[in-house]
Amino acid sequence: MKLLITGGHVITMDPVIGNGRFDILIENDLIVEVGPQILANDAQRLDATGCIVIPGLVNAHMHTWQTALRGVTANWTLPTYFRSVHAGLATLFNPDDLYIGTLVGALNQLNLGTTTLGDWCHNNPTPEHTDRAIDGLLESGIRAVYFHGSPKPDPKPGQKHFSEIPHPRSEIERLLKDRFIRRDALVTLGMAILGPHYSTYDVSEHDFELAAEYGLIASMHCAGLEPKTPDGWERLAERGLLGPSTNIVHGNNLSEAQLRMMIGRGVTFSVAPETEMTQGHGHPITGRLRDVGGAPSLGVDLESAIAGDMFTVARVALASQRALDNAQARADSGQLPAHSTISTSEALSWITIRGAEALGLQDRVGSLTPGKQADIVLIRADGLSMRPVHDPVASVLMQGSAANVDTVLVAGAIRKRAGKLLYTHLEQRLDELDASGRRISDRFAELAPA
């Protein structure tokens, strides 16, 4: 099947092709041509007149299983979050709670223009929990890396602390054999490991080696509480275990020397700016990464605390770093620079091609480049909130929102059209999400000490 998108202003995020009034020819799941006035008489046409066409957005880090807890953690800092979520609310989820939260969370991402999701699932005490979360991703139609993690309850008498428990090899092998046979499928596997910040060195080394053995991205948090193994990063680097398949989330606690060492080895970073500033991780490390030659990908992190909109996440990341840079300029020279230190184009790259790199998918998504998958979003730019459009990149990043997302394609399949998500049982699923959230929160309230 061929599809020709015509009439829109195209932002490719490809430095060679650039941006302009281009057509995009899609054959099956691939982009085959981008350019002006493509002739394809045998193709179905999709009129993008009045739209800005962009690559599908990439949400590089989100705990999608928490969708039924929307708003619950909005007023909590890190200590309350760890105590009340990981040691409390998370323990009350059954497998179907994982399914409905992941499904609705993924559908919301599609509705908001995100076509690729780094789903960091660390509430899977049984294989059934894991499988139901994967079922939700598959049903949604989103592209995703499912990062298989591990729960973090308080240990019972005689049990080890979670920081001393290696990632379960048997589950990774089962998933690769039964659920992720094809490495080029829409939903693929990664590992959400503890890393040196949250585990002993022996556990970290085991988990890194397991990920390397199977060629999986190893993603881990690095922020919040004091590190469990402060010298773990250097020891892992000496073993040759840090590289492009290493993804660090947050990274607020890392020194400049550690950041420089990691960027030099190709390590990627996923920053969650709004959550980090809200919960107490510290300032996002956007500028610190830029100073050592790197750049962040971005993630929502917690829909239990903030909205799932990647346009907002990018704006928060941009505004927070511009504020820090402006304050530094005043301190250094007594005046502001003539122009902002970071462009809107660079910020858009954080939620497109940089996100794809963090998930190991840069050869498949992140830009509108021929040969890549047809993950494409049409942003309505002819309405009240966008006109007039002087700079399409700035308009998308600074004015874009769910209200403007007109059409969403994932691997050439239309998931949203004319502002309407094409999922036939949405109201039923929302009712199921409501019921899941009420049951979990009510039970948590019952168990809370008086």
C-alpha cells in the first residue's frame, strides 16, 4: 500500500533534507521519498494542507503502569514517593491493573503525538504482571521499548533488600523466547536495571553483563537518594560495560567528570525535567550535558504526578535551562545575552532524534528520512492557537499541544485522524481504568496507619 502526504510544511529533523513544503511518500511501513511534488498516481493521498508535519515524538522514559494513579503523587517529594508508591501502592496492583494502566497510558501518548515510548515497567512481581503490561502496549498500537524492571517493596523478615537482588535471567530469557522473538517488531525489549545508584556493585555488574549478552539497552535511574555504590560507574567503565547501550535516567547526582566520561563512551541520558524539579531530584542536567558535548532525550516519567504531554516536557526542559543560562550570564557580565542559549530546533531534537538514540532506535525513527519507519504526526497549524506561523519549528514546540495533533501514523498505520483517536473501545477502557485506580487507592487508604 502507498500513501502520499501532501500540502503540509514538513520538519524532517534530517540535516541533509531540511524543512520545507514537501510531500512524503510511504510504502507499507516505510518512508520511501521526501521532497517537493512527488509523482505517485498509484498512492492514496492524505491532505496535510494547513498542517506542520513532524516525526512522531519520542517519550524516552515513562512508568506507564502508573496511569491509574494520575494526580496521586502530585504533591509528594521523593521520600514520600518512594515510601508510598514502591512500598505501598505498587504492591496492590494485580496483572490486569498493569494491563489497563499501560494500555490507556500508551493510547494517551498516541493522542498527544508520541509514537515511540520508553515504557519503564518496574512493578512486575510475577510473569503475569509483565505479560499483561506487554499486552497493553501491543493492543495500543504504539511503538515501544518495554523496559523490564523489578519491584521495590520493603523486604519482609529474612528477605534481601531489593538492592541485593540481581535482575532475573530466567525472565529475560523467557521474554526473548516467547514475547519478543523479532527484534524489529513494533514493541521490543530492554532492561530496567537498578544500576550502581540503587544496587550493590555485584548486582550492577551482573545486570550489565546480562544486558550485554542479549544485546539489550540497559536503562537505570541515577538520582534521588544517596548512591548505593558511589564508585560503581568508574568500576563498570574499567570493565568496558558502559557504552551506547547504557541509558541513564535523570543523572542529577553525577559529577562533571562522570558525565564527560560517560558521554565519551556513548552513554545516553533521559531527563525528566518537570518531575525532577517537582520532586526534589535537583535541576535537570540539560546544560551540564551540553557542556560536555552531549544532549538529553526527554521523558514524562510519572503521569501520577504530571501530564503526559511531550510538548510541555520539552518546553519545561528548554525554559529551565534558559533560566539557568540567563542567570549565569547576569552573574558573569551583568547583562543578558542577545539571544537565548538554546534554540527551539535543538529542543525539538530532544523529543525526536535524541529520544530515538536513547532507545536504540535511531536507524528506525526520530526523523523523516527515507528508509525509516513511517512514524509521522500532522500538527494542525491553521487554528486559533497557532496562527500566524512565522517559524514552523518554534510554533510546534512553543504552541503545540494535544489540541493541535490532527493525525498520527505509526509504521504507516493511522492511529489518529482528524483529531480523533482510532481506538474503538476507549470509553470502556477508561471506565476500567477508573475502577482500577479507585480500587488501588481505596485499599491503600484502608491499610494506611491511623
